[in-house]
Amino acid sequence: MASRSTVEPTPPAAETVPAALTPAIQQPTGVSGWMKLTFASLDNRNFRFLWFGMLLSMGGFQMQMIARGILVYDLTNDAALTSIVAMGFAPSLLVVSLFGGVLGDRMERRTLIQIAQGVNALAAGFVAFLLIANLVEWWHLLLISLVQGAMFALQMPARQAAIPRLVGKERVGNAVALNAMAMSLTNVAAPGIAGVIYGVSGPEVTYLVVTAMMISAVMVTGMIPKMYPAGDAARKSVVANIKAGFGYLKINPLVRVLLIYSIILALLSMPFRMLVPVFAEDIYGVDPAGVGVFAMMIGVGGFAASLLAAGLRKGQHRGKIFLAGGLVSGLSLIFIGALPWYFVGAFFAIGIGFGETVRWGLGQALIMEETDDEYRSRVMSLMMMSFGLMPAAVVPLGFAVKEYGAQTAVLGMSVVLMVVAVLFYIFSSRIRQMQ
């Protein structure tokens, strides 16, 4: 039975701690054994529903991003407005992230996730209504982008913090990697699916499909038992909880370094994704289909990395592999910036996706393993803030592209990324020693 210091009223034990909290971990061998090991967390019924809910939710999110970009450009024929709407999620995500982390440590987590998914469903449905009524304006889509950023910030910390309670600490790395795999799958498949539906049936049908996916995500997530947070966060004010979250980083230096590395590397590697169309057009001279293939290769690399990370367990030098993710990203970006040939760039785009996913997936797993349950949502919300800070990295890169050209700008950024990754690998001995 959970302590009454968590959330009132105290839920039944079956709801607080699922039955399969700490399943026995075996180490099977062979191809079938590798498959069983890699997808082990999906044997857990509750995590399986959480995973499918995220697959539906993120698939709809990715489809909506592509459809929104096409729709805004169709409405305005203005690249600047299109980019503003595309990055509209970032400010709200940045502001709401801290509050999302606090709520994840104060509220019942399943309900919080469902509320965010439900609001996203209503937002997509509202755009579908505006399209059908021929009332949509570009600023409507900017507002929806802001709402999406806020809902992303609300649900992701709670979703990630719930994982150890569902699968047990021994399978945290595997479960987080499977989440990264789901996100990679949506990165590969969702843009193409959205493009086809948009081209064949129009934006109205695209948004209706997204709405159905978001509603389905709410229903699937509802199959999970309620998950009440530990600790006394519910008795403290929001400000006190935010201060306690930052204070926790002071007393846990390993989590602090993992978090700093993850955020810095994200700000140095992910902006390239935002400018892939510009780079591909200026350097390679390819059409939109070529840009899509290039972006898809990044997703392929991410999927491969998530498979690797899902099969890793304690004792397999996960700290070194985590740090190596930055090296792979930096080296891949150097080749992309130095060699202006499309097929070379598409090949090393796999490395970009691979390195980012290794860093992101393993980073989350290691941070969650080292963080006490009562602080997990707040710590994960700080990691989510890297998405909200993205404009601070994209804008300087965009300025450099305009001033010095896409190839020089990307090459310069790749050198900075590589230097930072090497320095962290050399001097972060505690991370290197993590098993």
C-alpha cells in the first residue's frame, strides 16, 4: 500500500504499484533471445499501453507538424511566417516545462498525460472544423502550435517519470530506448503519411486523422492503472517545488552533469534538422522528395540507435556509449559540412540520427536511474527544456547560413559540437564509469 504522504486519497495497492513492477530479468541468447531482450519491457502490459499511447500521440504530433507547415505556406506564401509557426511550440514548451515537471511530481500521472492528450485532440479537431468551415487563418495555426508545445511539456515529464514504476529499475534503460524507438518510427513514417493524405484528400482529412489518433491515445493510456507520485511535493507550493528541483541538482552532481551534457549537445546538433530543407536546396539542389529522403535517413539512424540502446543492460559500458553518441553526431556533421554531395550527406544523416538518439535515449535512462522518484518529473522537465531553447540555437545558425553560406555554417557548428563532445568524453570520468 502506498504511503498517505503521496496523494490523497490513498489508492489501492494494485493501482499504485503494478504487479509486474520488478519482473525477473533473464539474459537469453541467440537471435530470438536478442529480440526478447530488446523488446523485454513490452511484455509488461501497463508499459505496453503507455508505449502504444505515445506512438499514437507522437505520430499525430509529427503528422500535424508537417501538415501545419504545408498549410501555413499555402495560406501565406511567406517563408518567414511559416518558420515562426513551425517554431511556435518552443516558447510555451520552455515556459511550461518547469510547471509540467512540478505537476508530474504532485498529480496522479496517468490523468495528467490524458489531459494533455485530450487537449491536443481538441486542438486538432478545432483546426479540422476551421478548415471545413473555410475559416482558418495562419494565426490560428500559431496558437495551436503554442498549445501543442505546452501540452508536450505537461505530459512528457510525467510519462517518463512513470516508467520505473511500471517496469522496475532494471528495465528503465530498455523501456526508455523503446520509447525512443517509437519516436524514431514516427519520425520516419508520419511525415510521409501526412504528406500523402494531405496531397490526396486535403488538410481537412489530415487533421481529422490526427484528431482520431489523439483520441485513441487517450483511450489506450486509460488502460494503465493510476500512478501516484512519491514524496511530499503535493503539500508544497509550486515555487517551492521548482526550487526543490533545482536544489536536487546541487546535491546530485552526477545527474547534473548528465543533464548539462544532454542539453548542450541537443542545442549543438538538433538545429541542423530545422535547416535541412535550406541546406539540401542550397548545397545539393534537390527537390522536396530529396529533402524528405534526407530527413528520413536521420530517422533511420535514430531507429537503429534505439534498437542498440534497448538491448543494453547494466554492466555494458552505457556511460561510454552515451558520451560516444555526441562524437558520432559531431563526426557525421563534419562529413556533411565538408563533402557537398547528396548521397554522402544522406549516408551521414544516418549518423546524425544515430548519435542523437543514443544521447537522448541513454541519457534519459541514466538520469532516471540516478534520480529519486519524488524528483523524476522535475528533473525530466529540465531535459525537455532543451526543445524550448531550440530557437536560441536555430537563429544563430540561420544567421550564419545567411552570412557565410550553408556549408560553412554547418561545418563551423560541427567543429564546435565535436570539440564539446571530445572534452566531455575526456573529463567526465564519472559518466564514463557508469555501467
